[in-house]
Amino acid sequence: MTRFLFWLALAFLVLFAIRSKLRGLQDRARRAQQQQPQQPPHPFAQAGRRVEELPDAEQMLCCAHCGVYYPASENVPAKGHNYCSHAHATV
């Protein structure tokens, strides 16, 4: 008889916990539906301004003397090779 009462009480507690959880979820859903929160603006977005696109990456070249990579706009061509500075081109 004691085992039966134990299992009955346990089943009652489990059903009560499930029912309580479902009610809480329904209440939250109802509140969320009634109050539509306004989403904050994106931190990087500015009203009325267009985001500028970044320029394409510049090609990198390797110095024939020291092996350092540098932008192609700083290239010093000499003797059929690419150098990072005039000092390396004259060596």
C-alpha cells in the first residue's frame, strides 16, 4: 500500500510540474505577443547613410633581395626583378 501511495504522489508531482511549466510558457508567449519590443538599431548602421565598400586588395610582390612582401604600388623594378626599395635595387 505504501508503494502505491508513493508512486501515486510521484506521478501527481510530475504532472503538476509539467502543467506549471506549460502555463509559464503560454504566459510568456501571450506577453510577447501583446508587447512587440522594438529592436535596437544595428550598432554600425547609420540612418540614411550608405556603407562604403572597401577597395579591392592590392597585389603583393616579393623583394628579390630580402624576401619581404610589399604592395605592388611601391615596386622598384630593376634588372628584371622586383625590389622593395632603391637601396635593394642597387645592391
